[in-house]
Amino acid sequence: MPLAARLQDIATFFASPRSFDGRAGRLLSPDEMTAQEQAAREELLQELTHLRSEALNAPAPSRLRPSAAAAADAAPSLDAGPYRFKNGEIITIVCAQLPDEMLQRMPYTDPLDPDFVELYTFADLDALLELFGHMRAANPSSRVQFRAPGQVGPDEYQGHLVPLGGVDWNEATSSVLDRLQLPVRQVSDWDKEGGVYFEVTGEDGRKVPHHPQFEESGGRTILREDVALFARAVNPFNQKRFVTICNGMYGRGTYGAVRALTDERFRDRNAEYIQDRSANSEAFCILTRVTVENGVTLTPDWTLPETRLFEWSRPQ
């Protein structure tokens, strides 16, 4: 779009055929222009000014509209669901940190290193980044923060608490699970073959294990299906706040449990599913399969019966 200051020059140029001699163009001075050329210039200037004004006030071109439409479509989705809290309430994601023996083998994890990156010290970074971004978008007027288990204080424990990852490295997950007394237990005997699984206690007292699934490929053991727990309950430390747990046997499962309620393709249907079953519950949990296909973690669809391994709720 031409600048307003250029419109007069454009009108002057096109007001007279004498502006172009066949080889080069030039602007006639006002003294050189005839009365007829000056009248043509004024008429062109008015038309150009009007066209420029219309262009400035026109709606965005259709090719730019999808992003705005997508934002408008996403707004209702972000305004509801388990990850939407009342305005102004503090939300704390608790993500485990890697053990020292792992950190010693990684670059940039030494606080004294000039290139130290604090995030490198956290486990489940995929899940943390995904959940933190969604929480910020869904709760723009609330403080959303993430902490390592050793950094969690009384304000965090008694606010909205979101532990990520399993009981091995995340003390917040293990302590909250103990207090919630869910009929699901994570077993982590890593030194024993088949010793890592979730154990469900049925109504008849029978215990049923749910194991991750592996396959051998190219001399390597590849995870094909993880098992993950999503749990939502009233915070045992503050009855006016909630605890939300996303916990896989492996990092893939934790990421899949998070994505179930952040992935724009699945979050609404999954949120509706658990809302239908937990609207009047003090605690709710679902044990889910998380498929890993060619190295890619797929979002679980809880409306499919084969995705759900177990679900349970405790009435208020």
C-alpha cells in the first residue's frame, strides 16, 4: 500500500501523458501542468485517497483468517476442563529432577558451568513443557509455576498441585498417592524382569497387574505401549484445591497422560468423558494405554474402550 505522502506524486504522474516520454518518467512541476492536467491530478488524488482509506479499513484477507478463527475456536476449549481453575489461584506443577549419577554424564547441568541450563536437570521435559504451556493459556490470570520436589513448600502443597512422573523420582507423586488411597499402585522393581507395572485392586480384592509392552528390534528392546495413570482429586491438604497426577511407568506414559487433556484433537472428548463419570466424585482415576508408534507417542483416546485399562471414582 502506498504511503499517503506518495499519493500526490502518483496522481501527478498519471494525470498527464507527458510524464513519460517513452524512455524515462518524470514528475511535471505544477507550473508545467495545464489546467486540464491539474484537474485530472485532483480527481486522481481524491480517488486514490478514497481507495487507500477503504483498504486500511478492510477486514484481513481470507488467507490470514484461519489463525484468528483457530484462536476463537480454541477459547471455549481452554475455558473448561480439568486444567482450568478459578482466576488468581496458584497452580504448581511438580516435576522430578534427574538423579545425580545421570546429571554427571550430561553437559550444562553443573550450576557453576557458564552454559548451565536448569531445565536439563528435570525429568519428563516433554510433559512439563506441554503442560506448562497449556496451563498458562488456560489460566491467563493465574500464576502457573513449576518446581522440583525439593522446592515444594506449604503454599504449593496446599494450592492446586500437579505432580508429573512416577514415584521413583517424584516424592510429591508418592506422598499424594499414599494419601489419596486410590485402588492403583505403581510397582517399580527395576532389577526384576517384568517388575515394573501398575497394580489394580478390584472390588473383589483381586489384584491385576498392567505391564508396559515391548518388542525386540535390531538387537534393542523397544517400548511399544506404556501404561499411565491420570488421577484427579480434592487436595488432601486443602479441600478447596485439587490435585492432578500424570504418571507413566516411563516418560512416554507421563507425556501421553498429559496430552490426553492438552491435545486439541482429543482434549474436549476426553474431558467430557471423565466429566460424565466424575462430576460428583471426590476422586477419580483412569489407567490408560499409551501407544508408541515408530518412536512417536500417540495421544490416548479415552472414549475407546480398548484404551482404558481401569477406571474408578469415589463419591463426595
